[in-house]
Amino acid sequence: MKKLVLSLCVLLPNIAFAQASVDLINTRQQAFVHIENQSEQVEGMIDENAPKWNEIELISHELSKHSQLLTTAFPEGSQDGSKAKEAIWNKPEKFNQLMQEMDSGFVQLYQASQQQDKALAEAGLYQAQDTCNACHRSYRSRF
């Protein structure tokens, strides 16, 4: 009986941690999917002759929220089961810099949507998208 209790005491925290890691990975993946879809949507909206700034503002606010979430979504120990490369955790400086650049682009997009400034909105969106591409080349594992 004591062995069973001891085994449960050891295993349960590990199971809980593993589930928390899976939940965090799912949260990250969903945020990235939203960012990809919403970025494409906003890009098309900005290209319109008469952009619907209220809609762009709402979507760009969501993009900023997802981006902000991702700046803290890669804590040490959350790599188990992830498709991301180990470099995110082994050498986080460049990764964190890229995440901040992406976030900065989405913040700029949001501010531009409030000002209804097409050139500034495009610049913010392209900055964020360029950062996404750079990050994928360096940190996303295909397997």
C-alpha cells in the first residue's frame, strides 16, 4: 500500500506537468493559426480601395493579443512534444527578439488602424509577417 501511495505521489505531478505542457503547446499552435489566418484577412482588407477600418481595428487587436500571448508561451520545460526546434530553449535570445519584433509589428498595425493610416498599417503588417517568416526558417521543425 505504501508503495502504491509513493508511486502515485511521484507519478501524478509528472502527469499533471505533461498535460500542462500539452495544453501550452496547443495554445501556442492555436495562436499561430489565428495569426496566420487573421494576417491574411487583414492584408486583403488593407488592399481594398476603401478599407473597413473598424473591422481592421478589431482584427488587429486580436492579432496583437495573440502575439502578446506568444511572447511568454515558450517557458523552459515546454519543449517536450513540441515541433519547435530546441534552439528556442537553448539559445532564446534571438527567438525572443523575433517574437518582440512580431508583436511590435502587430501593435503598429493596431495603432495604424485606429488612425486609419494605410501606409503605417501595411508597414506594421509586413514587419510582423517578415518576422514570422524569419522565425519559421530558424525555429520551426518540419518533423
